[in-house]
Amino acid sequence: MASKAEKIVAGLGGIENIDEIEGCITRLRTEVHDASKVDEAALKAAGAHGVVKMGTAIQVVIGTDADPIAADIEDMM
């Protein structure tokens, strides 16, 4: 079974689509190469409470485990 971080990476269009990621209290702030590859339904299925898209800047609201998940994703990069 995929980890929460792996599911979020998939929802963001894969590791190669993520340019930057950072945890910020309750959200993951990301910059992606291609926003059309972001699957909001997959992110919500992975546990996201919400997704905010502003061009290629994507915020994934996931709660207080945002920092450890960001660290896990950075390790994958």
C-alpha cells in the first residue's frame, strides 16, 4: 500500500512534475511544472481537506502532518 506521501505525489502529477515543495503548518505549498497534471480528486482521496490552485502554485491542505509529509516527499526527490 502506498504511503500518504506517495499518494500525494501521484495526485500532484508524479515526482517529475513537482518543482518545489514545502510544509507550512497545515498545508503543503508546491510549485509544479504542469498544473493540468494535478488530480484534485486523487489528492482528496489521499487525505487532503482541500486544494488551492493558483497557476502552477498548488496548496494541499492536509492538517498538522504537513511538515513530515513534505520531508518525505523531499526525500523522494
